[in-house]
Amino acid sequence: MGEAETFEALRLELRRGSLVLAVLARLRSEQYGYSLRMALAEDGIEMEESTLYPLLRRLESQGLLTSEWREEAKRKKRFYRLSAEGEAVLARLHAEWRRISASLETVLA
Amino acid sequence: MGEAETFEALRLELRRGSLVLAVLARLRSEQYGYSLRMALAEDGIEMEESTLYPLLRRLESQGLLTSEWREEAKRKKRFYRLSAEGEAVLARLHAEWRRISASLETVLA
DNA sequence: TCATACACTGTGTGTCACACACCATGTGAC
DNA sequence: GTCACATGGTGTGTGACACACAGTGTATGA
């Protein structure tokens, strides 16, 4: 594996954990999969649909999200939003992220 | 899985990608496994030996680290430090981390 | 008919944590 | 002096699990 591939693999790894946090945060207001993906991309967090959809289902099965299958603009879409438990977990994850972030700043300094 | 375990799993996931970055950064100056672990713990990044050692070997096999088996204080230790390629990758990862960090700040705001 | 919007699945690969194994050295109890 | 034990130090094997890739499929409007 060359340096480019090595870097790319590590980049993905680094980005990985932040996906959940970003998704949870965005779903404080209701969104459906596609619009969520677009919104996150605009903020600089891009992910494949094949990453996002399984993630949403996983988070829902963990009780952090609730979803509703609804029609809007003549299309059926699955709308997700944060559950109460999801809010609690998001708050804790946010705090944890601040901790990690601060630690990394120290090490990288 | 209760909320506590769910959070713990996500916390680990969030921390995951930062390990490589922290290790690479710390190895800008030479260290052996144990001292590296202690140093990182002091900065708030704790990891098991069974996580650290395989990680070190992996990074070395990717050419990002070099190691040397040396005796110090009557004990044989394996000393690691960043290779030139490692420095390059570290710089790029650092930049990428800043990007992700900024994106998360936006989403979390 | 072709692009875009939208949702989903199956599989492969790779990483981390847990539990464990192994050896060396210093130290205090007896 | 020797035995137990903590501490320092380096590893392995396995299982769980998450992401990315590639692909499937439907609906809509231009």
C-alpha cells in the first residue's frame, strides 16, 4: 500500500466516529435520509447512502431515533428525528467529543 | 442494550479514529510502548496494551514508524519513532482532523 | 429516455477490546 | 537467601461490529 492509500484509509478511520455524532446532531430537527445526507455534505461531512441508511436503522434500533413513513411532495419518505434517549446520548457524546478534541489538541501541539 | 451500554459503545467508536493520530503525533519524539502509553494516558487518551501494540506494529508495517530493539536501564525495549513518510501522513491527517473538527462544530452548534 | 430523487441490501475487509500469556527486575517478608 | 508479589514491558488470538463498495429498485419530472 502506497502513502496515498495509507492516508486515505486512515482518513476514513478518523472520520468514522464522527458520523454518528453528526447524524444525531442534525436530527434534532426532523429530516429524511436524502435531505439529511445533503445537509451533512454541505457541512463538509459526506457519506455514502450505503453508509447512511444502515446507520440510521442501527441508531433507531438502539432507540436513539424514531422514524415515520410519510408522504410528502407525492413521495413516500422515511422521516427521522432524535428520541428523548437520543438527546441524552447526544449530550454525553458531545461532551466526550470535547474531551477527545482537547486531548488531541494537547498531543498535536 | 441499555442507554449506558449504547453510549459506551458509541464513545469507543468516537474515540477510535483519534488513536492513530495521537500515537503518530506523540512519536515525533522517540518512545517505547509503555512510556508512550503512559504519556498518552496523561493527555487523556487511554488505551489498552492489547490495542496499542498491534497498532504500533500496524503503523510500522505501513511504513509510518520505524522501531529499534534496544537495551535501556537493564531492560530491552522497543523504541518507536515517526518515519519521514509518517511525518507526511501525520501532517495530512492533522489537516483532515481540523476539517472534521470544524464541520462537527458547525453541525453541533 | 434520461437524470435526479430516494431507499435499501449483501458482502468483504479491517479495527478495537477483551482476556490472556510471557519474561524481567526490584523489593519486602520471613 | 529465597520466596511472593508488584511493577515494568511486550506481545497474541479471537470475536464483535462498523464502514465502504457495488449493486438493486422505484418514482418523478424534463
